[in-house]
Amino acid sequence: MRRPSSTSPYYCCLLLLLSFFSVKTGAFSIHNHSNHNCNSNDLGALYGFSRSLDTQIHEWPVAITNPTNCCSWPGVHCALFSTYPTSSSSSFDSSLVSNARVVGLDLPGKGLEGVLSPSLSGLDKLSFLNLSLNSFRGPIPPELFDLKLLAVIDLSNNHLSGEMPPGIGNLSSLSLLDISNNRFTGMIPDVFHGLQKLEGFSAESIGFVGRLPTSLSSCSMLTSLDLRNNSLNGSIDLDFGRLLRLTVLNLGWNRLHGLIPESHSSCKALQILNLNRNNLSGLVPQKLRNLRFLSFLALEQNNLSNISNALAVLQGCHNLTVLSLTQSFRNEQMPTNGIRGFGSLRALSMANCGFKGSMPLWLRKCRELRAINLAWNHFSGEIPSWFGGFDHLFVMDLSNNSFYGEIPISLMQLRS
Ligand SMILES: *[C@@H]1O[C@H](CO)[C@@H](O)[C@H](O)[C@H]1NC(C)=O
Ligand SMILES: *[C@@H]1O[C@H](CO)[C@@H](O)[C@H](O)[C@H]1NC(C)=O
Ligand SMILES: *[C@@H]1O[C@H](CO)[C@@H](O)[C@H](O)[C@H]1NC(C)=O
Ligand SMILES: *[C@@H]1O[C@H](CO)[C@@H](O)[C@H](O)[C@H]1NC(C)=O
Ligand SMILES: *[C@@H]1O[C@H](CO)[C@@H](O)[C@H](O)[C@H]1NC(C)=O
Ligand SMILES: *[C@@H]1O[C@H](CO)[C@@H](O)[C@H](O)[C@H]1NC(C)=O
Ligand SMILES: *[C@@H]1O[C@H](CO)[C@@H](O)[C@H](O)[C@H]1NC(C)=O
Ligand SMILES: *[C@@H]1O[C@H](CO)[C@@H](O)[C@H](O)[C@H]1NC(C)=O
Ligand SMILES: *[C@@H]1O[C@H](CO)[C@@H](O)[C@H](O)[C@H]1NC(C)=O
Ligand SMILES: *[C@@H]1O[C@H](CO)[C@@H](O)[C@H](O)[C@H]1NC(C)=O
């Protein structure tokens, strides 16, 4: 699956959630404890959920058999909630004092097929839902968004379809939403105003159309936004001045046009910025040089201009490790001086840009380079001997240029 980078924050969040529950309730994950049979609403909701599947969930009962404790079913997590006996309850009943309720449903990659049952909305204490990597199809039942305590929703890598219900905007506790790799249609509803706790939103490879939802600007806790590989159009008009915690922004493979917003520079923590394969034009904004933590920048296949300006700006990003400019900045002259070089750069791709000029002298200062691709340009002149001096280089493509002369002996000695 293509989501390795998102795994650790989610686990981290799960751990946080678990510790949250153990602090709040003094107990978590009660496994068939005789005193705490699960709540009958929860039992009915889980039964409804499993009944709407074409497949069976391993070790879940096929019918409600009494007494049964759903807290011991695989993937079901419970927590104790204290309720005070009301005056109307005449007799002492321990279940009134301390109720085991379902707070987590964690069934990723279980080969589940079928539709998502609206009966899930019966799990009214649910805060963690992970059904990723299954074969759920059909729409998300709007009832799911009645679950006001939901903090984590991971429905990624299924076959869910239909429009994204606007009710998602009512989940004010939501901190993580991952709906990537499904088949939703239409626009991303612009309903994020109330999601003040949202830290991660991932909706890659879905086919969403229309504009970026501007209400995402209200999510001031957002650290990761991944909307890669949709058909989003319009300009990038999020107010990045309010997204100060953003570390990952991936808007690559869309149809965004207009300028790279200068306000990106407000996101001082930004580490990964991917704007590949859009139709962005204009200059790389001066202020991007303030992004001290930026380590990955991809601007491939856009319509940007002035490579001299771009390099002058980006050399201010001292932690830049991967830079890809392939198929941007068409047919420009590569500057020979005025660029200091990129001391942290490990991978540089500037292929198929139609660049003119000689081997850029500033490359000499990029001592950490592992991979370089300058193919399909109009570079000319001799390959300088210093080009053999990269200690770590192991991938190099200079093909389809007009370099001449001998390949430096040192290039033959590249460690592989
Ligand atoms: C859901 O489960 C998958 C598979 O175990 C995991 O990779 C992913 O991080 C989980 N999502 C969340 C939000 O914990
Ligand atoms: C929980 O119940 C299962 C059967 O439903 C049993 O095999 C297991 O031993 C029980 N665990 C505990 C800790 O009682
Ligand atoms: C959000 O919740 C309010 C009240 O809880 C409800 O009236 C409204 O219809 C909900 N919005 C959506 C889009 O579900
Ligand atoms: C992009 O998304 C489409 C579905 O909309 C999917 O079929 C395709 O494999 C994705 N491509 C990449 C490179 O992720
Ligand atoms: C953006 O996409 C929507 C939906 O496909 C379309 O109606 C609209 O005309 C597009 N706008 C631009 C500027 O391309
Ligand atoms: C890209 O944007 C320019 C305007 O900046 C427009 O003329 C051109 O048609 C667009 N190209 C694509 C492929 O959308
Ligand atoms: C630079 O990046 C490396 C690894 O990506 C990281 O360990 C280091 O803390 C970063 N330093 C700064 C100043 O961003
Ligand atoms: C690039 O942008 C210019 C205007 O800035 C436009 O005329 C041209 O069509 C664009 N090229 C592409 C390939 O979109
Ligand atoms: C490119 O930008 C630099 C400033 O960084 C400016 O001096 C130069 O004139 C620009 N070149 C073109 C062709 O616009
Ligand atoms: C060389 O690069 C040009 C673009 O600069 C491309 O059109 C051409 O097909 C390439 N030739 C070969 C043999 O790869």
C-alpha cells in the first residue's frame, strides 16, 4: 500500500487515545470481564454492522447469543464510563455505576466486504474507527456523523462511493480523517470550520473535483494535508497564515493553477511540500526561503518561470534534501554564478526542462548528492573534472544533452 508515511502518526494518535481513555476512565479494553458485559445498544449496533457484510468477521458471533460480551470480540475496544445512579433507580445495580461501552472499532485489513451499516450510529461512545484496507462499498451512511465523539476515522483503501456527506463538518472532536483511495465523487464539502481539532486529513487518489475547501484554513491544528491525485482545480487559496503547524502539504497531481502562494512561508514547520503535476505559474515566492525545515520540495510538471530566482530563493532552505524541478521552468538559461549550492541536497531532478548553459557550477557545492538527473536538457560544454568528486553519488543521468569531452575518471569510481 502507498501510505507508509502516514502510519506512524496514526499509531501515535492511537496510543494517545488509549492513554486518554485510561486517564479518563481508569480502565481500558475490558476483555470478557464478567461484571462488564457490553451495553445492549452497542451489542445491537455491532450485530447490525456485521449483518450488513457479505463476509463474516473472524471470531464474531453470527447471531446475538445471550449472554455475550462484545468487548471481547476481536477489534472491539471498550472503556468504562461512570454513571451515577439516578433517583429513579431503586435498587443497587453495579452496571449503572460503571458501564463498559464500545469506544473503538479497529478492523483494518480483515477482508471485509459489504456496505457500511447505518446501525454503526448506535455506538454512541465510539471515538476510534479504523476500517481501512477492506472492501467496503457504497456510500458512507450520514448517520455515522451523529457520533459526536469520533476522533479518528480511517476508511482508507476501500471501494466507498457517492458524495462525501457534509455531516462530517459536525464532528467537532475529529483529529484524524483518512478517506484516501476510495471512489467518492463530487467535491470535498466545504464544512471544515468547526473541526478545530483536526490534525490530519488525507483524501488522496479519489477523483474529487472542484476547488480546495477554503474552510480548511480554520483547522489551526492541521499538521498534515494530503489531497494528492484528485482533479481539484482553481487556485491554492488556503490561508496558510492560519495553518502554522503544517508539516506536510501534498497537493500534487491535481489541476491547480495560479501562483504558489506566498503565505506558504507562514508554515514555518513545513517539511514536505509537493505541488507536482499542476498548472502553477509565475515565480517561486521570495519568502519561501524562510522555510528552514523544508526537506522535500517537488514542483515537477508545472508552468513556473525564472530558474535563477527559484534557485536563489531555495538555497535559503538549508535543510532541503530532495528537490525536483523536472518539466518546469521550460527552456531557460541555467545560471552559472550567484548560487551558493545546497549543502544538504541528496536528490536533485531537473530533467526535461530544456535548460541551456554549461554544467551548473553550484552543483559542486552539493556534497551530499546521492542521485542527480539532468537528462533531456540542452546543457553543453565539458563535463568538469570536479563532477567526479561526489562521495555519495550512486544514480546519475546526464543523457540527451550536448556535453562533450572525457567522462572524468573519478566518475568511473563511483561507489554503487
Ligand atoms: C488503521 O490500520 C492500518 C493497518 O493496521 C494502519 O496502517 C493505520 O495506521 C490505521 N489507522 C489509524 C488511524 O490508526
Ligand atoms: C474470554 O472468553 C473466551 C471465550 O469467549 C475465553 O476463551 C477466554 O479464556 C476468556 N478470557 C478471559 C481472560 O477470561
Ligand atoms: C449538524 O448537527 C446539527 C445539530 O446537531 C444538525 O441540525 C445538522 O443537520 C447537522 N448537519 C449536518 C450537515 O448533518
Ligand atoms: C490516482 O487515482 C486514481 C483513482 O482516481 C487511481 O486509479 C490511480 O492509480 C492513482 N494514481 C496514482 C499515481 O496514485
Ligand atoms: C473546476 O471543476 C469544476 C468541476 O469539474 C468545473 O465545473 C469548473 O468549471 C472548473 N473550473 C475551472 C476554472 O476549471
Ligand atoms: C494552464 O494555465 C494557463 C494560464 O495560466 C492556461 O492558459 C493553460 O491552458 C493551462 N493549461 C492546462 C493544461 O490546464
Ligand atoms: C533537517 O532534516 C533532518 C532529517 O530530515 C532532521 O533530522 C533535522 O532535524 C533537520 N534540521 C532542521 C534545522 O530542520
Ligand atoms: C504557461 O503559462 C503561460 C502564461 O503564464 C501560458 O500562456 C501558457 O499556455 C502556459 N503553458 C502551459 C503548458 O500551460
Ligand atoms: C529572474 O529573477 C531575478 C530575481 O531573482 C531577476 O533579477 C531577473 O531579472 C529575473 N529574470 C527574468 C528573465 O525575469
Ligand atoms: C531528448 O530530449 C528532447 C527534449 O529535450 C526530447 O524531445 C527527445 O525525444 C529526447 N531524445 C531522446 C533520444 O531521448
